[in-house]
Amino acid sequence: MSGHSKWANIKHKKEKSDAQRGKIFTKIGRELAIAVKEGGPNPATNGKLRDVIAKAKANNLPNDNIERSIKKASGELGSINYEDITYEGYGPGGVAIIVETLTENRNRTVADVRHVFDKYGGSMGASGCVSWMFDKKGLIVIEKNDDSDYDELMMQCLDAGAEDIVEQDDVYEVMTAPNDFTAVREALEAAGLPIVSAEVDMIPQNTVALAGEAADSLRTLLEKFDDLDDVQNVYNNADLPDEEE
């Protein structure tokens, strides 16, 4: 894998989500609903549901909320049928953007996504126009500590079925094939490793360096997507400089 780190982007998202916990809880609730719809309400037999529950707990979603979302999705408390729709396009500087949504009203969602693209310096394209520039991978971020040993951790990860591990400044990024993600995450979790983030992401094959006004414009565009209620994830292939404090 390339040395490009997703961690800076993850940290940016987390810092923002800490101030918008309610919105993050809503998004995870929708992911729980989709997981239940696809594989049933029993985490023991539904690997995707186990993954979303782990993500919910990592984001401090209360157990009562998790159980309520699962019951809603399984029909015990009534449910809304969400569908997942992905939109693609370009941002400032020709950056490739993928917008993943969960919605019960596709007409509203496509209008909102198109509006953000058009108003903030982007353009929405046809399905498949940029997704070929990304690889779908499991990404497990492990926090470094004083006892961290790269060689030992690499062997643990490879034995668990990971494809690669990349050392960054303050974390290790573990890459997996999508189908192996659940097994690898659970193996590393069982080993007691400090997992900061674990999701199946779209990882860019190459990045586009942006700076100055173009970088600021892209950040604004991405923030506007994050503000949309129906948007779950936004991926891009930009290499952005650190924001000034």
C-alpha cells in the first residue's frame, strides 16, 4: 500500500463528531438498521452487525440505544426502510469524491447531494466515474504506546489475516480485504490491542496534493456533505496540508 495516511482525516472527523454526537449516533443507528436488514438481528450470526456494534461502542453509543436500534430494524418497534445509495463526483482541484448515503427518500437525498456539489465548487458525475480510483479495504487503526513493537504487531496482524500494516507517527494502520475485516478486527480486539477506529473504507490508490484556496474550498465542501443528515461517509483522494490551529 502507499504511505498515504487516512489517520489525519479520521482524527479530523472524530474531532468534529465529538461536537456533534447526536448526529453521529443517528448515522450509526442507520448502519445498525441496514446490518439487521441484511443479516438479521443476532450478532452471533451477523458479522456486519457485530462490526457496527463495535463501531457504536467505540463512539460511546449507549447500549440502550444500540438495542433499541436493533429492535426497530427487526420490526419489534416498527422500522423505516433505508436504502444505501452512493454518489460520485469531483471537488476543487479535480479531487475525486465518493459520497455514501442511507436514506428513506432518494429524491431528497440526490437533490441535497447535487446542491452541495454545485454550490461549493464541485460537480456530480455518473456512477463509477471516480470509484475506480479507490480500493475497498478494511482499515483498523491501532494506537501506539510505549510497549508497541512493530515486528510483533505485524506478525499478529498477518496471522489474523491482514494484508498489510503501515506505521504512522502515532498509530498503526492495518489493511484487510473487506471479507476478512470482521475476523481480523475481532482477533486484534481479543488480543487486547488499543483499536482507535475500525471500518471498511474506500482507500485512494493515489492522491492529489492541494494547498491554499483550493484546500480550503475542498474542506468546506466536505464539511457541507458531513452536515447532510442522509450522508454516512465521504471519501476523497486529496492530500491536504495540516490545518492551522
